Amino acid sequence: MTKGRIEAFSDGVLAIVITIMVLELHVPHGHDFAALQPLIPVFLSYILSFANVGVYWNNHHHMFQAVKHVGGWVLWANLHLLFWLSLLPFASGFVGENEFAGVPMAIYIFDLLMCGAAYFLLERALIAQHGASSDFARALGKSWKDKVSVAIYLIALALSFVNHWLALAGVVLVALMWIVPDRRFEHPEETRPV
């Protein structure tokens, strides 16, 4: 199968996810800056979630530039990723409406952790589709950011019950690490050893 439909469908779902998130920003009743103050946590959670969706969209786009073909398991792995990303509007709204409190923060971090796990499984499905010695597998190589992100998310998840601001700092740190697009697929002719 060709990859065009999976890319178009993923782009559409991510556009809807972002649209749903922005709908959590309700217009305040008031005409001064004080009316905006209750929206600050919701707006901050929107910014963080928008950045995370942007990171996934950007890296998904870069990775699929190297994909030659997809199969059934790739389609399911991609849907698995989209499932967890589609929960971000809920998690983002929950954490924003509750001013980054412990339990909402833990749910938000858990969703981000599952997005990362789903992306990893999508990578594995694509490697299986293309072969372990393929150009795709060599381009994917190994990334230190994957492992560090999981470690930070697990620490942040535990911290969310102790100090939700430190947990939030961990989430921001992971997002900042991934803001620079994944460069593993920018130059397919320069493959890395597996």
C-alpha cells in the first residue's frame, strides 16, 4: 500500500485535535484584563499541548518522507498513536481547568507517555515493514531523546503527586527537547549504522 492516505488521515486527525483543544478557551464575560485571568492555566495547557501535537506532526511528517510503503500493522500502529493524541484535548482541558493539580497532571503526563510509546511502536512497525537492514531502519538508527523522554515522563509522573510544578517542568523539558525536528530522516542518503 502507498503511504499517501495514512499521511492525509493523520494530518486531518491532528488538525481536529488542535481545533478541539482551542475550543476549551471559552470567551470570558468581561471587558478588561482581569476577565482573562481565569483563562491563564487553560491557555498555558493549550500552548503546551499545541507544542506537543506539533512535535508529533512534525516528526511524523519527517519519518514518513522515508517510508516507501505501509501494511496492515503500520495502519493499526498509526491509529494507536492517533488514539492517544486524540485524548490530548481532554487531558489538556482537565489539567488546565484544575490549574495543573496533581491528579490531572498525572493523567496529562500518562497520556503524553502513551503517545511516546505509540510513536515507538509505529517506528517498530515501519521497521518490520521495510526490513531491519533497510535504508529506513538505518535512517531511524537510535535516538537518545527517546530514552531520555521516557525517563523524564516517568519521573514527572511520580512527581505529579508530590510537586506538580516540578512535574510540569519535566513535561516542558521534553517538549523543548523535541521542538527541533527529528533530523534522522532529513538526508536519507546519509544513513546511520543500526
